[in-house]
Amino acid sequence: MKSILKILITIIVFFTFINALIFIVMGIMNIYKGISGLFNASQEVSYAALKILDSLDLFLVALVFIVFSSGIYNIFFPQNNNNAASTEKKHILHINSFSQLKVLLWQTILTTLVIHFVASIIHAHGKIDWYFLILPISILLLTVSLGLFQFKGNNKKGDGH
């Protein structure tokens, strides 16, 4: 049973990482379209800027997939290196628990939503309706709930005095 779980988790991590690579390729294609649009006389500069901004959005979605896949991998396949040289190295995505993974994903998704909101405002070309308020209100609510989650987590650690 344990080996089946490891195989399933490996498949999940693998395909999530493949999703990240697909979004990275899509982002690179948008950058190419944006840069080639700068040199194309028939395209406006705003088209190029929108394509480059859209690529940033795609890269951030890819980052969400990378954080998720590496976080799941680190949780289920921990690296037990007792070597002094390996403990000195700081891992960027060193995740030990689902709570740490949740907070890191939360922060990454919030950043992605902010970039998406800015891109949608630019795409609107000044035709902003009331429904444009939905995304910033959602971002605000997610930020407040993240702050409460972290505050609750800090209070749990501090109760042991």
C-alpha cells in the first residue's frame, strides 16, 4: 500500500511539473509575440505590453504549479541529509508541512491575482464596469484570511510559554 501511495504521489508531482512547463512555454511564446509586436509597424505598442504582461501572469501560474509539485514532493519524500554542508544551504522551497505549503501557495496565488487584475484593467481599455470590483475584493478577502491564518498559527506556537 505504501509503494502504491508513493507511485501515485510521484505521478501527481510529475504531471503538475509538466503543467508548469506548459505554462512556461506559453509565457515564452507571449514574450516572443510581444517583442516581435514592438518591431512590427502594424502592431501598437500597447499590444506588445499586454503580451508581455500576460506572459508574467502565465509565469506566475507556472510558479504556483512548481511550488505545489515541489512542496508535495518535499512533504512525502523528505531529504534526510545529516551532512553539515547540506544543512548550511538554504532551500528556496524547503517545505515540511501542509501548512507551510498552504501559506506559500496562498501568497503565490495572491500575487498572481494582483497581476491578473492589473492585466484585466489594461485589457479593458478604459471600459471598466462594476464587475471589475470582484477581483480586488477577492484579493482583499484572501489577504485578510491569510493574515488571520498566520496570526492563528503564531498564537499556537506562542502558547507553550
